[in-house]
Amino acid sequence: MSKKSRNKGYRVEHSLVVVLRDAGIKAHRVPLSGSTDFLKADLVIGKYKAEVKARRAGFKEIYKWIEGRDLLFLKADRRDYLCVMRLETFIQLLKGGGI
């Protein structure tokens, strides 16, 4: 991984932690995430492990698909369903406010 990619990853993860903490949600970055066997996650949000991905391109379809909706479910062949939601929806759910 290049230094530029590593720095971008850090910035995005740190920014998300700040937003969640400002909303009153316990969150922290996992130091050296992915480079140790300690915990395979980028963030810990309450009791949940989270992976964070940031790409210049490649997510355009997901943004189009979720437009006007609260949740987006994705499923690849022989894989589990994934649920995609906006950060605001996630914060509401964690704080017990529902969707």
C-alpha cells in the first residue's frame, strides 16, 4: 500500500469516528488495522466491527441504487446479504430512533 493510500484511509476512518462521536456514539479506530491478527476491522462502533472503504470511483452504482430509499441490500452468488445505508440512518438506528 502506498503512503498516499494509507494516509487517505486514515483520514476517512478518522473523519467517520469524529462524526459518530459527535453524534454520541462510542467509536474508535483500530490501530494497525489489517496488519495484525488482533482485530480484523478498521473501526469498532459500540459492539460492532466495521470496515471502511474509500474509492475515487467504483461506488457510483450504489449511490444511484439507494437514492430515495433508506436501505440497500446487496447479494453476490453464494454470499450473505449486505445492507447499505446512509450514515444518518445508521446513527438513528444505533441511538434507538428507528428509520
